[in-house]
Amino acid sequence: MKRLQLVGLIAVALCAASAAHAEGDKSRGRELVYTCNGCHGVPGYSNVYPDYHVPHIAGQNELYIVNALKSYKSGERKHPTMTAQAESLSDKDISDIAAYLSSIAK
């Protein structure tokens, strides 16, 4: 039982350390999101093809944004527009964008 608790504590510590490390530059992120607003900033917007409701991402969890962009970049998540956008981003760009977007009040 103590071993399981220790493993749990180590896992929590690693997650906290990686989340703290993922913190990006919010001011740089603000400059990078100009293309994101073209779809994600329009109320009620949806893609024509494929038919897909575009979610608002302002105020979204930082780690979620990082993981989503990296998944689009790797091809794990599929969406033609998002894949094209994410492929052009560095890991630093992704961290900065996530830091800025997560800092915006919903």
C-alpha cells in the first residue's frame, strides 16, 4: 500500500513539474494567435467541410491546448485546417499560444 502511495505522489509531482515547465510567454502568444481568431473567435462559426462546429478556445486549459496542438501536428488528431496550422508551429510557439489563450477569462 505504501508503495502505491509513493508511486501516486511521484506521478503527481511529475505532472506538476511538467505543467509548470509548459508555461509559455503570454505576450508572445498573443501575437501568434491572430490566425486562430479567424475561426475560433467568430460566434457560431462552423467549417463548411467537413461540417464541424469550431469551439471557442479563449480560457481553455493550457495543457489541453498544448496537447491538442501537438496531436494535430503529429497527425494523431485529424482536421485539415488544424493540421496545417499546427505543423507550422514550434513547441515554443505552442507553449506561448497555450499560455495566452488559457489566461483569457471565459
